Amino acid sequence: MTEPQHSEPSPPEVEPERPAVQWPEAPVPTGDPLVDRALSLLDGVVDSPVPDHGELYSGVHDGLLEALDAEPGLPAPPQSSPRPEGDS
């Protein structure tokens, strides 16, 4: 009869250390109130959880579209607030 071979227990796998995230500096004001307001939303990205980044970037995108659609020289409209779910 042969004896079972015992192998050394394998060491636990260690995850490689992830590099620290290097966030860009705050954007320089553009002088366009609509663009600056849209870009100001990026201030919250550092402190928000990653799953929330998509919504945050969507808000920046929508704000920049609003700036592109605005008539030049007119005052910025009041900041729109998201509608509660279920409203049409």
C-alpha cells in the first residue's frame, strides 16, 4: 500500500497593493457660470462612493449640455433640481 503524499499548505494569496488614486486639482473657473456650475459637481467625486460616480458624471454631462444650449450673454437660469422618482 502506498502512503498518501502530504504537501505543504499553500500560503494565503495576498492581493497586490493598489496604487493611491491621484485626483486632479479643482478646475480653473472658465468665466461661464453654467460651465462652472456643471464642473463644480466634480468637487464631490472624491468623497462619494464609486457606485455613485455614474450619477455624478451624468449631472456634469447634463449641466454642460445645458451650457451649450443656452443663449450666449443671457443670465444663467436657476439650477434645476432632480425630480423625485415617480414624477412625470
